[in-house]
Amino acid sequence: MTTIPPGAAEDYRRDRYVVLPRLLTPETAARLWSELAALPARRVTCGHEAIGWHEQTIASGETHALLQSPQIQALVHRALDLDDEVPLRLQAWTSIYARGEFIDPHRDTTGAVQLLIALDAPPESNGGQLVLRPERGEVQLTLRPGDGVLFEARAIEHCTTPLRPTAAVPEPTRVVAVGRYHLPTA
């Protein structure tokens, strides 16, 4: 079900992020979004009422199982250079962006690492790119359904570009599943 490129954990340790193209097939991404679409969503804002999107908590189901799968768990353990026995606590949700919506530049305050998987995305011309600002420059990513990125969201400033209408897609949406992995507390 998942395709993790060779060397992904090493790339993460070097850069504090790694892009995982076609982590899932586009068909799998669409199926997961179909399962999640009916979940209740809440409006989230980020410092200003105009900067917001909708989120859904993922507590069970196929997406939750994927984020807890042995392949993903192994990647997170290798990326963080942890023994396989170290338990990780998963916090999972979807972020759903519509026309004009985005998340402003920020660093997260919790979690050791975050896995973001695109479930639905408009064409690149509609915006919605994920922007990472690691120590060396800026990376702007156009994630297609099924693409993922593992990154240290507490250390790397990140944001998205606003979704904008085009003649081809006047009401764009972008949906990502997010798994935030927490280390055990002492």
C-alpha cells in the first residue's frame, strides 16, 4: 500500500524533512478521503479569523491504520534514529482547505515529527503549495494525491499558499491527512 523510497530516513536526518512521492497511489488517496469526508469537521483559525480551514480528527479507520502501519512506524523510527521498541503516540487529523484558505507561516509546538499525505489537490495553478523553510533556503512543494512529506514541524517553519480560483477549477479544495508522532514523556 505504501511506497517509501530507499534512503528516506537518511534524507530526513540530513535535512529534517523528506518528500515521499507516491507514498500512496492516487486511487488509495481518493479512497481514504472518501472514507473521511463524512466525519464531522471544525473550523480552525490561526491567529486571525481570516486565516483558517477545517479539520477532522482521525481516531480510527483505514487512514488511522495506515498512519500506525509497520511501514510508516519503521520510517519514523529510522528517521528519528530510535529503537523499534520506543512507543510513539499518534495524533491524527485532516486539514481541509477551500478557496482563499491557507495556513500562515509557523512552527508547531508539539510532536517529534509530522507526516503529511495529500488526499485531494487541485492543479498547481490553483495554489495550495506546502512551503517549508529549513535552515538552507525555502522549498515549495506541490503535493499530488498520494504524495507525502515527513518533516520536523517544530524546527522547520512551514505554511501553505492560498487556494485561488481558476477558470478550470473555480472552487478548489485541498485535503491532507496529518499524523503527528509524539515521543514518550518521562
